Amino acid sequence: MKLIDSLKKRWQIESNWQVLVILIVFACTGTTAMYAKEFVFALLGVTPDLPFWLRTIIWIVTILPLYNVLLIIYGTLFGQRTFFWWFLKKTFGRFLPKKTEQPTTES
């Protein structure tokens, strides 16, 4: 129960049921992204013969955005769209520069 309580606190949610639903959404999204990778890589002709760095770049450009879209889709289907929208904004906010207020000069 300690793990569930820490997730509830970290994710700012109240019920154990919501934690379970969120974990199910993550599982469904990851599984779908795994199968989508095989399909997308086959469609693009990406083979294990390509250098690892190139396959990684292709994965970042194709599968990573797809994962985020799938997260919102599954989150919506499971009734947790608000949480996953907040989660993605929080996650991507870490990569964006922080807005700093410009000092005002008063004469």
C-alpha cells in the first residue's frame, strides 16, 4: 500500500481505483506502441541492419509522438483524459525553458 499511496501523492489523485486505471492505461499504451513500432518500422523499411543511432532517431521521430497520442486516446477511453493531459504537459514542461519574468524598469 505504500507504493500506491506514494503514487497517489505524486500524481495528485485520491482513489486507489484511479491508480489502477492509470496503470492499466500505461500498460495498454506501451503494448500498443510496441506493436506499432513493428508495423511502422516495416512500413519505413527499417531493418536491424541499419545503424543503431539511425534506428533510434527514427524511433524518436515516429514512435515517441505516437505513444503520446495513444496515451491521450487510452486515457480518454478509460475516463482519465484530464490526468493524462496534465501528465503530458508536466512531462514536456521539463524539457521546455522556464519562463522568467523580465525586470521592469520604472523611471
